[in-house]
Amino acid sequence: MATARKNTTRKASGTSTGARKTAAKKRASGSGSSSRAAAKKTTRRGQRPDALTLLKRDHDDVKKLFNRYERQKDDMSSGDKGEMVRVICGNLSVHAQIEEEIFYPALRNVADEDLDEMLDEAEVEHTGAKQLIAELQGAQPGDRLYDAKVTVLGEQVKHHAGEEEEQIFRKARRAKELNLEVLGEQLEARSTELKGELGLQ
Ligand SMILES: [Fe+2]
Ligand SMILES: [Fe+2]
């Protein structure tokens, strides 16, 4: 988590808005013939998910973890609870970071006013989730409000993921300038890197 956050700060502070938009444009359009060629190859083979498929899969995976926590929380040992929350928080942090570093900037680059507002709200929701994640990472399973914090985080994440899929993904699908296959590759590569740093894979 610490490393993942540090990277966000470094990237955000070291890049101007203009530079970020340019970088996002290059990423979104898959600039570089090699990445474009790789995307075509993987798409043809049907082995790699595009950006929306990959992000939806993350949403579904973490929702399942929250549901499992709710079902089993009264029967789990403290150790098992702590480990499940570590995995939930780690995966959420990585997901938020790859969206903020790669997906949202690519969308900002092609956004109309509506999409800009949706992305603003999404970023604020990420900030709220990060606050609860930080509290849970500093807590122990026996602490007061621990289960309540997991429950509320799950509710917030489900709401956020639902809006993202219904509103933001719909806009992304219509944005012909976006290369969702290339974005999917970039998201997957960064996700693998960050999960490795957090010991999640
Ligand atoms: Fe998000
Ligand atoms: Fe998401």
C-alpha cells in the first residue's frame, strides 16, 4: 500500500495537466506501432481482456470478497479476517490506482462536460474509499467498528462500481478515439506490477 500510494503521488506531482493529457492521448490511441500490433494480436487471439472487461472483472472479484466477508465474519478467526481485509484493501488500492493513472486520464482526454463531471465524482468517491481503507489497514479485526467499516466500504465500492459501469463505461464504449484493447494491456501490466509490490499475486 505504501509503495502503491507513493507511486501515485510521484506521478501526479511530477506531471502537468497538459503533459498528462498528452501522455493519456498517446496511451489511449496506443501510440507506438508495437503496442498497436500487440493489441491486435491479442485481440485476434481473444486472450486479453479490453479495458472495460478487465475493470469489470476487478469489480466482480472484489464484490465477491465483500460478500464472503459478510457471510463468514462471525465464524472466521481474527487471522483469517485480517488476511481477507488485507486482500480486499490491496486489490481496491491497485484498482483505484490503475484507474487514476491510466483509465481516467485517457477518458479525460476525450471527455465532454458530462463525462468530466462523472470522473470528478468518481475521483471523490475514490478518496472516500481510500480513507476507510487506510483506517482498516491501521486496525485489528477485534477493534470496535472494524466489521462496520468493512461493510460500509463494501457498500460504497458496490455503489461506485455500479455507477462506473453504467455511466462511465457506457461513455467509454462510445468514444471511438479510445483504443480499449491497448488500454486494457496497459491496465493489466500496471495492475500486475502493483499487485506484485503488495504481495497479492
Ligand atoms: Fe473507480
Ligand atoms: Fe472501477
